[in-house]
Amino acid sequence: QAQLVESGGGLVQPGGSLRLSCAASGRSFINYAMGWYRQAPGKQRDLVATITSDGSTNYLPSVTDRFTISRDNAKNTVWLQMNNLSPEDTAVYYCNAKHPLGVDYWGKGTLVTVSS
């Protein structure tokens, strides 16, 4: 059973940093595009960052220059380094794996709260 498990969320002060991890198991995700999404209370789920199997990245404009997505295919792991966090970044962050043929996996999410 393929599974994605996020970790690394928590409470951080404005201007602080967090590093989220997504551990994939149950199959190889080497051919999958991996991504991080987030959903704030009462809002839709938004794409934050993606990284393709060959390492190409894409970011939500508001996080460019603050967030960095990376992956290690040998470890089946994806990370999201988040710097200079603001209260607007508060949300549940979800890991996603998307195959070119349409197969889609989601983690259960990890909560990030940015507050003083």
C-alpha cells in the first residue's frame, strides 16, 4: 500500500523557519512529480511547490525565494524548507505524489502555525 507521511510541522514565530518532510513508502516514486499543497482554515487547498522526477521545480509566487522543495529518490523522501515564515503561511501542509498517467497519492497533512 503506497503511503505518504508528512512530518516537521509545528508552531513557529514570524520570521522563523521549518523543514517539512514527506516519507513515501510502499512503492518507488521516482517517476512521480512530488508536491506540497496547503489549506488554511476556510480556504481551498493551494499548490505551494512541485518538483518533477528530473528535479524541475515550480512555486506559488508568494513563497518563491522563501521556500525550497527538494527530493531524494533513493530515500523516497521530499522536503520543503520554509524560511521567513509569516502568519499567512499558517495552514495544513499536504504532500502529494502525481504520476504522469494520473495516479495520485496524498498524505494526511501536517499543521504549520506561524504566530507570536
